[in-house]
Amino acid sequence: MKHKHLKRLDRIWKDNPIFYITTCTFKRKAILNSQEISEILISEWRVAKDRHGWAIGSYVIMPDHVHFFCFPTSRAISLSSFVGTWKQWTSKRISKELGPVAAVVDRGQDNPEVAEISFLSIWQRGFFDHLLRSEESYEEKRDYVLNNPVRAGLVEKSQDWHYWGYLDFL
């Protein structure tokens, strides 16, 4: 039996909502942990408030997914439209500026495979969103996200991971 996903809410009735977003690369390919790609992702988040009405707080760029917190301003487009447009812009810029992205696909220790990923397939369809509830602390959730590279075994201390930061105070 195939499960149907619930439709996203078009409106919310919470003052000052903060959303926690996670989106993954296509087939969870580890292609995001480079300085060039992180600069493109971050630069598109920097213009999100002016271009789409969404302020971006903390973020972490992992090899195969990103986490970020966002807040709608008074002129925000829908969350789904914003994330979809952000994915389109980042994909196009990565393709235009860097060409096809090479990713190492793990086929076992002695058999790595290099795959090229075109701009049309950098991101998986959809994304995970979570509206922080009043009892949830942004700081606690942010600290949890910032420790993601430590839990993944990529670094010993979260401060050692190069692909994290924040843009707007939420």
C-alpha cells in the first residue's frame, strides 16, 4: 500500500514562525562538501530575504544534505515555492559555474565509482520541514544541527566543520 503524504499548509497561525528545513541531494550523493559549492548555496541564502521574503538563520551543509532555519518576512512566498526556487537557482549556478558535479559513489572499499551529476538532478524532490513549536528552543535545535558533522564522524568538534554558519538573527 502506498502512503499519501499530507498536503503542506498554505498558511500558519503562529506569530514569528521559525522553520527547520532538511533537503537531500539526489540519491544522497556526497557532492556538497566543497568550498565552491558551499559558496553558491550560501550566496543564494544571502539573497533569499530580498528575492523571496525568507530570512535564513543557522545552516549546516553536509556532504549529501543541508539543514537550515528560516523565517518568513511580511512579503514571503510560500515555503514550498521558496525551497523549490532555491534548489533551482543553486542547481543552475552549480552547473553553470562548475559544470557537472563529480561524486564518488561508495560501491565498497575497493570499488569506488565516480558519477557525474547534472544540474537537473542535484537535489531530491521534496524536503523535510518542521515548524518549531513554542516549547522548542531554536538554540537547542540549532546546536543539535551544528553537531551533525560530529555525529557523522566527519570532525571531532563542530567548530572544525567548514560548511556551517548563520546569516540572519532569527
